[in-house]
Amino acid sequence: MKTAQLTIMKKILFPFIALVLVACNVLKEKEKTSQKNIALNYPKTKKVDTVNTYFGTEVKDPYRWLEDDRSKETEAWVKEENKLTFDYLNKIPYRDSLKNRLSKLWNYEKVSAPYKEGDYTYFSKNNGLQNQYVIYRYKTGEDPSTAEVFLDPNTFSKDGTTSLGGISFSEDGKTLAYSISEGGSDWRKVLVMNAETKEIIEDTLVDIKFSGLSWKGNEGFFYSSYDKPKGSELSAKTDQHKLYYHQLGTPQKEDKLIFGDTEEEKHRYVGGNVTEDNRYLLISASTSTSGNKLFLKDLAVPNSKLQTIIGNTDTDTYLIENEGSKLFLVTNKNAPNKKIVTVDAANPGPENWEDFIPETENVLTPSTGGGYFFTEYMEDAVSAIKQYDYNGKLVREVQLPGIGSVGGFGTKKEEKELYYSFTNYITPGSIYKYNIEEGTSELYRQPKIDFNSDEYESKQVFYTSKDGTKVPMIITHKKGIELNGKNPTILYGYGGFNISLTPAFSITNAVWMEQGGIFAVPNLRGGGEYGKEWHDAGIKMKKQNVFDDFIAAAEYLIENNYTSSDYLAIRGGSNGGLLVGATMTQRPKLMKVALPAVGVLDMLRYHTFTAGAGWAYDYGTAEDSKEMFEYLYNYSPVQNVKEGVEYPATLITTGDHDDRVVPAHSFKFAAELQAKQTGNNPVLIRIETNAGHGAGTPVSKTIEQYADIFGFTLWNMGFKEL
């Protein structure tokens, strides 16, 4: 059982790691053609005389006014920029064809793995082009064809911009708590439903952020939130997270504050999880996205005091399981690739830990189910699974369907089977049923997609970065492709926050490859593919390693004739948007197209917005020291746009609001580029409305956005027609 800190923050803070691609017959052309340049008249963005002084260095911030996400002036600027962008995109002759093709390809049934709650088996399904997945259910043991709609998020709002966040059932499965996000906001509302009758049974809980929902039996649940900030709830800083307990049948104002009210308990991220047997509450507290304190509360003892398991944030630790008072902890303390230890709840400190499943040379991600432990190891960014009993004895190495990524390898203790997903860059995500005792897998559900995986290859290469570090990259394309330097290529990266980019299939990736395109994903330092040491090699004053790794990936693709600078696009979102921004300002001639999405682009001020200060473990802040300021100043994309430089064709994408990475980052970067760009390459910003950081973005908006992105990309690579 993971803590809210580890499950929510890793996934919520920077979840923009999925890439959708599209292409068309244009990619079959042998020679690049030239097209008539589309004339651009950029809006005149006013400058202000704002100056900040850092350790004696004055830094001008002429577009500071764009940080005010509620001003009429900013609103007017957004409208002007969008008019320019969409006027440009409308002139691309195959834009509508891309949209139509993408819509057609997206239109296939997508179904999740089933799971049991109470008397029912639940699963999620999207018929094809539905904006949100619908939750269905049927009585366990009955024919799945009898499944009925249980919860349809498509009914939450007319335009599909209100989405389902997390769901959590009570122990008996009779009550459901679920969160919703409006317009992609991280601020959530929580509704409580009678699962049998599907009736909402309580007033809606409000102002909840970065939170899981963890039930104590059937009585109530724990959740986390901040006090609502003064000023803009979309950009104002939030830094004191609090854990509450909601008792069913009582108003939210009576919810009990469990942790986070005092200065001593002040942390930016706090989460609570109850063990499967309802015996213990585990509280995780952290100040950044890496490292957490861990506390234990015995729920069987009234008014029990918190026990400290780990009292500092130097490492990451969470409870995965317990047998009575025996605790099983996952930790990277003295184990950068993680291990599992055991300890008695009466004396849970590290001095009493005993190794249960020791650290290996590969990164460990464990789960439990059916009375066993399952250890997923990441071997050069691909999955390997082992099954252990509760004595730590290896039962078997689980045979997987192939080389790729698995997900969902876990279930409740009493279950006899589990369902897991398997995918890679050329294999559509399929669901397998695993017999826990026998160790056998059988195909449960496979999407009906007209795609022949045998015609494609996905190859892992290892290239050398600037400092000699070997970095893996998976390159995927159609078999027999000619390496002539003219293949349109998408180089996608992230490189931060201990996040791993593992192989995953996308139908639109398949179309890109079908037409001769190349899709390349390097596993950069700063990620989690090789554990804590790999992550730490790409943070703070080692962040340049990440950019160097990405640049070296591009150079490898060019040197080996996969592509050339004229046919190379770089893409990344959030922290990956920073990656693109830093790469294009450091090496503007390396790529033809740059596509930074919802990027962290002003490194001197990121920590002053929302929960941005929580990213300091990875980035450091401009206030830390003179050395840290100078390091950030030297690569921060907003501050490193230079006069007289021809930057690549750039399409920045963001929302008109984003309460994770505030749009001011993208706004200011766009203004700097438009003011200083030399040459004919366009610099545009596409500002979506009612979408936020991307969570729950409706399919319709996603299709429109990617049709625009890839229309822009192909047009600026020189292709004039389909």
C-alpha cells in the first residue's frame, strides 16, 4: 500500500509523460518541398520596468504583468495570441485532414482491467471518441455482458471538461467516494455515493488538492488539502498540506484535522493511507517531490499517539503491507534502487529494520495480491516480474508476453487471480489474467486495432552523452526504413522527478511509423530508470546533464542517418517543456521544430507559484545561494532568449489557466521569443481554454490540439500537401 505522498505526488505533479503522435501520407514523400511562408504580425506585448536583484545581479522581468492570470490585460493578450496562432494554423492546407484522420484512428473501444468491490465487478470503457471513460459494473459471477453503466463522467459537464479524478470504495464496497476536476484544475471536489442505489448521499466536499481517498472500514475516509489561498487559487502559493478525516454522515466543517496544523507538522505534501486490515494509519509528510517522513498511528487504540518510523526527508519510504504488527516497508534508505524491509510496529525505527527482499542492480517497484509479493524490476526501462511469498522466498519469475511495460500487477489479499496490462511501442495495450497460484497468464482482452506489429521494430540503443555517460534510447519505426537522414523524427523526453519513461503503445504513434516516421525516446538522467543515483545525477547543479543527454540523443539520430536537423522535432511537457526550452535556447540549429508543452520555463520564479516550491529537490531555487542562482540563470529558458538568433519553428502549448505549472511560464517565453526571433521561423503559442495542466482533457480537445501540433510540425519541415 503506497502512501498518498508517493502515489499522488509522483503521478499528479508531473504526469505529462504520455505522447500522442499523428502523421499522414506527406511522410512518404522522398524530397522535401518548400512552401510559401505564412506572414506573421506578432502582437505588441508591452514591457514593464520590473527588476529583481539576486545576490547583487539585476534581472529584468519585462513581462511580469503576464503572471496575473485574472487580469483583463492578460485575458486580452491571450485572445490576440490565439487569433494569430489559429489564423496561421487555418492556412495549413491539410490541418482538417489531420484532424479527421486522427479522429478516425482514435475511434476504437478501450477497456480497463476489471476489479472487484463488494458484490460487483467494475471496469472502465471508452467506446472510442467519448471525452471521458465510463465506469461499468456487473454482479460478480454473472455474465460480463450484463454490465450496466455505474458512473458516467461525460455527464458531469456539457463540454466534457469536468473529469473524474480518483475513486475509492469503502471496505464492504457499498459506499463510493470520488473526486472530480473542473477544467483540469488540481483543486478537487469529492462526492459520496451509495454504490447500490447510485445516489449521492452527502453534501459535496470542496477545496481538496493533491489527495488520495483512504477509507477506514466503512465509517469514513482520510483526505488531504491546503487552506484556500488568498488571491488567485490558480497561481497563489500553497505550502502547508493537512490531513483530515471525514466521518460519514457529518458535514465537512466537522472533519477532524489529523496532521499538519502546527509549525512542527508543516509540510508541503501530506498523505494518509489505511492498511488493508484497518489496523494502522500511515502518514507521509514531505517538503519536496523526493524524500518523506513517515509516521504510524494505531487505529485499534483510541487516541493513540503518532509513532515516528522515519523522522527526516533524506530518503523515500512507504508501507506496502502488514501482517498484524509486522510491517513491510519499501525504502531507498541505504538502497538507491529500493528494497523491502520488515519491522515490528512497536519499534519501527530504521535501527530495527531487517532486509526482506534486498536491493538489486535494477530498480524495484513492488505490489501485493493474493497472499504474495510481486516485484517489478526495471531492466533498462523494461519490466521483469518476480513473485515472492510472505517469508521472502522466491516462488517464480513471472513469464511476461514479451519485452515491454506491465501495469496493475496487484490485487486484494483474498483474490485468486489478478489482471495486468502489457504494452510496448509496437504492441497495443492488452489485458492478461494471471492465476496467482499457478503462475500462468492468459489473454483476457485485446483491443481491436488494425495494426500489424510484425511490420515494425523497436530497438534499444545506448549512446554516449557529453560527459561519457551511457544513456539508453528506444527507437521505433517500420522495418526496412531507409536511413537517409530524411525521416521526420519526433524526439520526446522528460528527464526529471524520478519519473521513468517506459515503452507504451499509442495508436497515433503507430500511424506516425506507418508513414515512415521515427519515434525516439531517450531515458535521460533525472528520471527513475536506474534508481536514486540516476535521478540525483540530473538535479540542481547537475541539471545540465539532462539537457546534454537530450542533445546527445539528437546528435546520435543525426549521426546515424535516422534523420537530420531539417527533419527533427523535439517535444516534451511540464518538466519536459523545460527540457525543450533549454535545448532550443542552447542549440537552436539542432532541430527544425520545438514543441514545449505546459513547460516550467522561468526557473527564477517557478517556486513562487502554487506548489512550485515543492520542486526544489530537483531544481533548487534562486534564493538558495549565489551559485544556485547563477546556475539557474544560465539555463532558464525565459532568461536565455537572445537577440539576433534564429530559433526553430516553435509552437508553445498551454492553458489559459494551469494551477500546477502556471501559464505565465509559457506566456513570458512566447513574448521573449516573439520579440527577439530572427529569420522566418514562426514562434506561436496555442492557449487552450478550460484544460489546465492536462488532467482529464476531453478527447475532442486532445484531437484538435494534436492535429494543430503536427500540422504545424510537418508544415515547417517543408511538406506542403498530403
